[in-house]
Amino acid sequence: MKKIEAIIRPEKVNDVKQALDDLGFHGMNFIQVTSRGSQRGVIHQGRGGEAITVDLLPKVKLEVVVPDPGVEPAIDAIVKAARTGNIGDGKIFVIPVETAIRVRTGERGEVAV
């Protein structure tokens, strides 16, 4: 199993959620975060003409655990649903998961996901 963590634009959450749901990956977490990447923020013009740099931008972190055969389809779905083609579209990280345990039943492994 692998845990996929994706940092995406907030306006893409519903698209990504639907794309993963369509693949049968229903259990996922979305966490609001502030983030700074290669985009390094945005510059706003103030009323007095002064420039204000906002270098921490609102993003959403998605966490989903999938069986090994589902990793590439999940990644492809996230990329397709989250991509705008602009800087700041996000990043995806894939992390090994040793086991998962469903608290309610005590089930372990992929059946617990």
C-alpha cells in the first residue's frame, strides 16, 4: 500500500475528490494548509501603489491510501483533475504504508482501507 499526499489548489478539491471516487477510492482526507513552493507567492498592488508580497498561499493537502496497483491510476486522476497548467498547481508525494488498521473492526491491511 502507498499513501499519496497531494498539495492542490483549493478550487480543485471537488474535481480531485470526484476523480478518485470514480476510481473507487472513497476514503480520503483534505486538510487546509498554507504553502510556499516555486511559485513563491503573489504580489498585490496596494491602494497607495505599494506592492505587497504574499508568500504563503492557501492550498489543500489530500491524503489517500491505496493498494499498490492503484497508485498510478490515482496519481493520473489527481494530475488530470488538479492541473490548470499554471505555476502553483501543486505536488504529489508517494509514501510506503506498512499497514492499515480499521479501528471499528480490527481489520488489517488493504481490507482496512
